[in-house]
Amino acid sequence: MVKLVLILGDQLSDSLSALKSADKTTDIVVMAEVMGEAEYVPHHPKKIAFLFAAMRKFADRLRGQGWTVSYFKLDDDDNPQTISGALLACAQQFGTSAVITTQAGEWRVIKALDDLPLDVDVHPDDRFIASHAEFAAWAEDRKALRMEYFYREMRRKTGLMMEGDKPAGGQWNFDHDNRKPAPGSVEYSGPMRFQPDEITREVLALVREKFSENFGSLDDFWFATDQGQARQHLAHWIKGGLPKFGDFQDAMMGDEPFLYHAIVGLYINAGLLDPLEVCKAVEEAWIAGDVPINSAEGFIRQIIGWREYVRGIYFLEGPDYTTRNVLQHARDLPWLYWGGKTWMRCLEKSVEQTEQEAYAHHIQRLMVTGNFALLAGVDPAQVHEWYLAVYADAYEWVEAPNTIGMSQFADGGVIASKPYISSGNYIDKMSDYCKECSYKVKDKTGPDACPFNLLYWHFLDRHRDRFSGNHRMGNMYRVWDRMTEDKRKTVLADADAFLEKLDAGDTV
Ligand code: FAD
Ligand code: DLZ
Ligand code: SF4
């Protein structure tokens, strides 16, 4: 019996397990641009355009390799507009009930496929270094699931930057070298930009017509949309960006959205680049003496450490993970996240570049937009939906652990041993935002006080029961307790006044 081979938008890899298990002489690949996926959160138009263009080009690539592909364009008359509908339509057309697929990266889609009245053969997604079983075995019986120890296992497993059974350079982690503040200028020209080809131009017109109401600009679209382009971009970054990636990994600059970052998350997550291939290219540059160890190790840790670890957590924790809210935060996501006016320059710049590029780097996500939402007590489910919608690299398996766990502490500490919070001080140290902000980062109270300064103490005070016993937070509480009662009252009153303005929809 002919089989249908389902390939989702983030499964655009030649090595996909579903393809490896199918027969190109008899089986039929099914790919579908559908409203069901494009609308379940209001994705950034650049993310949708990237994915649809990459899907269309991947379908052509498969045809070139001899596969028969049944492809639904979003505006095709007969498009059922859901993945399940597309499979059912093909099942009827080709007289089959057999489907081969690679496990989807989101519980919602896994369930939808599971619920189909078809015979769906799900293969593991082996484009990762650790399987679910390996991660579960590592996690079993551990009191705390800390990334650092998992990362060491992945170094041993891959042999990346290893000298025998010892880490190259004598230590596993060079993170302490990766915290330089914003440089005066950036020497790297930024990610490689591609002129949209004919397929991409057609998709851009479609996305402009259908998704113009979504947050995000479609202007100046430059993403790579196939494997060849993504590889060119990678080589360009390894030469120009990687040498200083480590040093300035945590720095933030108002007019330099990319600094020395790789901008590879969207390509790896969609399947255009293989994570191990990327890490090996970085290791080679380090072996050749072209990049320092802190850059190479820092980057490889993000991929074989953090990326693999968050995926393990997502699948270990189960479908209810995105609903967790241990801090019981309930505030609506402020309008400023959707481009509303704010006087806070760090947020203004981070959201502005998100709107333009569908990109912000890790520290902007964690210590600006994430930090503010956490301090202000925003409902983590709304924060999660925002991150899932606005970033071109966002899929639930990777976004949710980062947002719900790392950034919002809504999972109660599965990922983070303490909440990632900071006052304005940290942002001032790492960025050039505060110099031109309407608020004063040095002011701790009063009308001009940086809102992060007020909300930081407000957060600690309102969650005292949960966090004062955390040995990594004792110092924070000691500083708070050493302030006079009057000072503490003023800080809390100013923070409450700020939150009232925020809730009233005033510009803050
Ligand atoms: P670089 O900074 O150059 O890092 C290299 C690569 O390492 C990334 O491309 C990514 O593949 C990997 N990586 C680094 N940190 C992480 C991490 N914490 N988790 C997983 N992979 C990591 N990353 C996503 O890929 N998709 C998301 O939806 C996503 N959502 C996030 C939400 C929040 C609240 C936070 C704090 C982080 C999120 N991240 C997400 C992690 C990280 O911010 C992005 O991977 C990174 O900014 C992508 O940019 P880059 O490709 O230039 O990465
Ligand atoms: C993100 C996304 C979007 C916007 N559109 C599609 C689509 O039309 N067709 C498709 O197959 N996949 C799409 N995707 C990616 C899926 O949402 C993704 O495969 C699941 O969320 C699992 O990670
Ligand atoms: Fe952000 Fe505060 Fe600095 Fe303004 S002063 S940029 S609000 S941290």
C-alpha cells in the first residue's frame, strides 16, 4: 500500500527519519501550508514567510531527488487548512490509510496526529544528539536537572572539544570570559542577507495579503530559505562573527540588533542546518586557530547543552508544561510588547527590533522582555504565546522551556535554580540603553526611577515566602532588609503606582 510521508514546516531535513523510512518510488510526501498552523498564535509575518518559502523550496528539492510531493499552498482552493485535514484528503485521493511521520515538536500537533483515523507510524526525531530515552535516563533519580552536568555528557558523547576524556583547555565552561559589556562599535557586518528569489517573492506577496494585521514587519526580508544559503550564512558568521561571539555574547546595543550572534536558531530549528554539522564547523575553526576557546566552547555549549537540554525538559515534563504558573502571576501582557509606546528604552529597542527582524538575542529575551514580564507579574501563558509568535526560531519544544521555565520561573524551578531577575543595574552594565533612557537607572525611587529598580524589590517582597530560603537569594533579601522601613515603603508604593499606570494602559 502506498504510504503518505508527512513533513512539517520545521522538518526540512534530507536526513529526516520519516524520509529514511519511506520509499521514494512508491510513497508520497505530503507538505501543507495551513491556517491551522499559521494562526494558532499570531506569528510574525517574517517567520511565516521564511517557513513557507523554505517549505516550497524543500518540496522542489525532494522532487529533484525523485520524490512525489503533494503540496498544499495556503491559497489553494482545496486546502483543508489543517495538517490533519491535508492528510485525510491525501489518504482519500491516494486510497491509503498509512502515514509515516517524524515526531512533531509540539504536544498539540502530536495529539492531532494521534487522533487521526489513520495508521500513523511515528518515528523519533533523530536530528538531536540525545534521544528522549537518553535524557530521561540522565534525569532519573536526580534531585536537580542542571544543564551544566547534562552538557558534559553531551561533550563526552559527541567528542566535541575533548582531549581524550578531558575537556579541551582544562575546563568544561568558559562562561566567565563571555560577559563583556557593550563594545563601542561592532566589527562584524552582521548576518548574510539574501535577495528574495522568485519563490520567496511569491510567498512574500501571499503573506502580505493574509497576515498584514500580525505584529511584525515584512519589509527588507533577507533570511536564507534553503540549505545552501543557510550554509553560506554559517560560513560567513564563523569567519566574521564567531571570533568575538564569546566576549560579547551577553552585551546589548540599541542600534546593533545582531552584534556577534550567529542567527542560526531559525535555520537549525527548521531543519536547514544540522546542529552537529554547525558545531563541527565551529570546532574546526577553533582547531585551525581562527577563534578563541571561549567563543567556540560558548557556542557549542548553547547547541549541544542548552538546546538539547530544553528539548529534554519539554518532552519529560509533558503537555501541561505551558500551563504552569507557580508564582500565580495574572497580569495581562502589556501593550508595549506589541509595539505600544514606552519610555523604557531597553524594552522599546528590544521590541522594535523584534518587530523589524523577528529576532532578539538571548539576553534581550531573558533580561529585558522576560525580566520585565516576571518582575511585573505577567501571566506566563501570555508571555509564552508572545515569544512563540514573534521570533522566527520559535517552536514550542524550545520556546516553552525557555519562557515558562528559564525566564518566568513558572515551573517552580525545574530549569532555573533561582529566578532570572535584575534591577536596572545589570541592563546598564551590559548595554548602551540606559544612557538615552527617559528613566534614570541610578534613581531607586521617585518619578524618574528606573522601573526595573522598583519592580525588582516588589517581586522579592511579594514572593518572600518562596525565595527567602533560597541560598542563592539570601544576599538580595539581606540588602532589602537592611533598608529603612520608610525606604522599603516608598519603593513598594512607587512600584504599585507604576503597575497601576501599566494596568490602566498609560504609557510607562
Ligand atoms: P546564538 O546566541 O548565536 O546561539 C547559538 C545557538 O545556540 C542558537 O541558535 C540556539 O540554537 C542555541 N541556543 C542558545 N541558547 C539556547 C537556549 N536557551 N535554548 C535553546 N537553544 C539555545 N531559542 C530558540 O531556538 N527558539 C525559541 O523559541 C527560543 N525562545 C526563547 C525564549 C526566551 C524567553 C529565552 C530567554 C530564550 C529563548 N531561546 C529560544 C534561546 C535563545 O534566546 C535563542 O536560541 C537565540 O537567541 C537565537 O539566536 P542566535 O541563533 O543568534 O543564537
Ligand atoms: C510554525 C508553522 C507555521 C507558521 N506554518 C506551518 C504550516 O503551514 N505547515 C506546517 O507544516 N508547519 C507550519 N509551522 C510549523 C509547525 O507549527 C510545527 O511543525 C509544529 O508546531 C511542531 O513543531
Ligand atoms: Fe531600561 Fe531602566 Fe535602563 Fe531605562 S534606565 S533603559 S528602563 S534599565
